[in-house]
Amino acid sequence: MIVLINPNRTISMTEAMLRTARETAPTAEFEGWTSHDGPAAIQGAEDGKLAEGPLLKLVAKASDQNASAIIIGCFDDTALDAARDLAGCPVIGIGQAAYHLAAVAGGRFSVVTTLDVSTPILEENISAYGLAGQLSRVRASGVPVLALEEDAHAAIDLVIAEIGKAAREDGIQSVVLGCGGMVDIKPGMAGSPQIRIIDGVRAAAVFASQL
């Protein structure tokens, strides 16, 4: 059993990530858990701090229930190191999974995320993972996380527009979708067939199923 934990309390986001994981790795068994005591969305360091305690309780629970792997379903990789110290199984952050997949695919990549407040965290994580040399830019689309749930059509249009700018301006081979709520954006929607679109939930599901 692979447990995908959403560190925020938005159940529809958990359901979307779980559906995506199951579609991506259909032979694996996934469960989706929502952190009901977490913030409604994680946008920046303050929300991340609020999410840590409830998230780690769920990590401990999943480990106690003999999960084969745990996926942290927040692109900030919230409390990832602490979760790994706590769990008796592999713990995968969707951000780290996406970055490494982009790096393995070759060339440089950009990240398209939600708001400016998230940009420093993602840049710090990419540097900590040793991949800063392959990063072109972290771009904020100006879309709040919950807008991806509440006004999905308009939000996705803005994200796709930012992907197009990255494809034209950044000298890249891949764009990483910088939010777990972006799972409904498919490669063909971006209009740039030469640019790979990499989603962290899909990347993490593949890695977890192999582990």
C-alpha cells in the first residue's frame, strides 16, 4: 500500500491526486489521506509550518500501518526530511520527484507554480537537491492554489499561458508543474509539443510503485 498524504485539508485536491496516481501506476495500490487539521492550502513558508505537525502524525500512522511508501502531496515537499526520519519506508516528495525526472530527461527545466510567495521555497529545494545547475527559472503564474479547485478553467488557462512563456523565453526542454493541484494539466494542453510537461504526482507515483 502506497499512502499519498495531502498536507492541506482540501479533500477535492486529495481525490484529484489519488485519481492521477492510480491512473499513472495502475498495478500499485494507493490510498489518499487528507490532513484535516492542516491549512486549506499551502502557499509559502507560514502555511508550510502550520501543515507540518498534522502531516507528521499521518506519516507516523501510515508507517505504523506498514505502508510500502508514502507520498507527500505538496509541491513544497513539506516536512520531507522530518517525515523520512520518522517513517520506516521510503517517503517521496512530489516536488523532488518532478525535479529529478526533469533532470533525468535531460537539459534545463523551468517550474511554473502558483504565487510569488512559493518561489523562494522551490528555489531553495532545487538547490538542496543539487539540481540548481539545470534550473532555468521558477515562474509564478499568479494563480492561488484553491483557484485550481474553485475556478479550474480560468486558473488552468493562466498556468498554460505561463508555460508558453517559459517555452519561448527560458531555453528549456521541460516545464515542471509546481503544484499538486495542477494534475489536470496534460502535455497536449500546453501547445508546445517540443517541451515536456512533468507533473510531480505522476512522477512520485512511478517512483513509489517501483520502490
